[in-house]
Amino acid sequence: MATYWIEINEPKRILRGENIMEKIDKDKQDLQTKYKNLNDEELIAITTVDKNDYTPKGVELARLELANRNIGIEQQKKMAETITSKRELTQVYPWRRYWARLFDISFIMPIYIILIALFYPRLNYSITRMDSFIGGTLLLLFYLIFFEPMMLSSFGTTPGKALLGIKIRDLSGNKISYTTGMKRGFLVWLNGMGIGIPLITLFTMIAAYNRLKRNGITSWDEKCGINIIHHRISILRVILFIVIFIFCLFILGALLNM
């Protein structure tokens, strides 16, 4: 009975196998036709920056099409770098920027408190507390008008931004000046943080978020002629960010409870 079943059904198996092979060949031909209609940059993207979004066969066919167009390996590498740079300028990550700024404020606040204690020991201690409006305002101004412009003009980034792969450049690709950084910081404080008034801050942050998602740039970066570059970050860098962030909060809590 078993032998008879195999003999009867073997042609069907072969037929199904042929149908599968025909489908594979048809899919391959369709993909080749599609790739012929793509420009060079789109093919380069498939073989490099976007290769994880495609099957190995799809990547291989894209490489064959590039070879047919006589585009060498070195030229492909240069084109891939150009594509990556363009994407770094056009992609927006509002939450990454938010957490970077929160990190920086948590990083600078212990320094802020120590400076107040050293140089103005008689100053009311409540000024150094974030739940104090005056203290919060002074901290934001210290960060936005002094610390951040100093870091951006010197290094093109801040500790939080560096950990999350964010760089700030002018339209020529150079680090911004300290004056531009101060102007940007003031506009962030005014248009992004609503001068630190809680209810106003909520509305200004929502408006800034929506504008960034819609236009790809914030009002302060547009007015200052600034590009924000986002690099890809690894999971190890994210873990390092979290560890240092928690450590900064621990130090801050210890200082406030002294």
C-alpha cells in the first residue's frame, strides 16, 4: 500500500515542485525588472544602509545590477556614505533629543549646586532646588546660556547628546559659535520651555514636538541656521547612558539631602 501511494502521488509532488520553482523564477525576474527601474542611490541603499530590510537574494540581485552598471566597490562606498549623511540630516528623533537634554540638566545640576555653595554660601538654599521656580529658572538659564553653548562651540555636542549620537552643526557643517549657541539656548528657553512656567511649558513643548515631526526642524534651529545630525547608536551606548544618568540622579539626590 505504501509503495502504491508513493507512485500515485509522486507526479503531484513533482508538479508542486515545478510550480514552486516557477514562482521563484518569476519572483526573481520581477525583482530584476524592479531593480532596473531604480536609480543608483536606491540600489546602493539596498546593498548597504538598508540591507537588513531585504532578503539576501534581493541584496545579491541589487549588487548584480550595480555591477551591470559598472559601478565599482569604491564608488559604492562613497555613495553609501553620502546616503548615510543625507539621512542623518533628515531623520528626526524628538524623544532622543528630549532625553539628551534631561541627561545634561541632571549632569550639570550637581555642578550648579556646588558652585552656588562655594561662591554664594549665604544664598538661600531653596534657589538650588528644582521644585523652586526661581531655582529651576536659574538652572535652565545656566545650562542653556552658559553650559550648552560652551560645549557646542567647543565639541559640537554635549555629554547627553554625545551618548545618544547627536551632533549640532551650522549649515556649512562646522561647529556653531558660542554666540549662536547662546541665541539658540535663549530661544529654546523661550519657545521650547515656556521660560520654565509649568503650564506654559507643557503647551510650548507639545507645539515644538509637533513642529519638529511636521517640518523636520525646530523653530530655534531654523532661526539659528543649525543642522541636527543623528547617528545610529548601539545598545551598549544606551545602557551606558542609563547607568550614568542614574548615577547623576543619585549624586543630585545626595547633594539635595545634605
